Amino acid sequence: MTDATDKPDEAVAPGRHRRVLQGQVVSNKMDKTIVVQVSRRYRHPRYRKYVNEQVRYKAHDERNEAKVGDSVRIVESRPISRDKRWRLTSIERTVEG
């Protein structure tokens, strides 16, 4: 018998669209949790200047495989703890060293 947590999120709810973000790992000091910083650049509606916005998300990393500096992809999921609502799906680029 397989556990429900082993299934990918797409297999659990095939018709549901979940937000997917890409960012950089800035902390992995917690057990099974990483902090991912997502940056976006947009033009301010009134002042027409470009604004850099950075948001940090806590994501669930089941196998503790992401390291600081890695570029990762996270997907929205059910609440896992008070702060965690995201899961790590893949590591896009790793940092050597």
C-alpha cells in the first residue's frame, strides 16, 4: 500500500491548477523545510518605474536535498504547517562547492 504523500500533486487532483514558482534557496537550516526567495520585476502603475520585489516562501523538502544557492521550482499545496504552503518539485540548477 502506498502512502498519499508519495504521490505527486498532479496525481491527487488532476483538474486543479496550482501555482508554480521558481526561486533561489536562501536557507535550509530547518528539518525538511527550505526558504525560497522569489524575485519579480514589474513596472509601477503610477510612477512607471521598474520595481524589484522579493518574497520568501517556506517550502517542504521531504528528502532535505536542496542546498543554499540552488535554483528550485516549488508548487502550491495544502497547508503543511503554520507557515508552509508550498512543496519542492525540482531542483533546476545546483551550486557547486
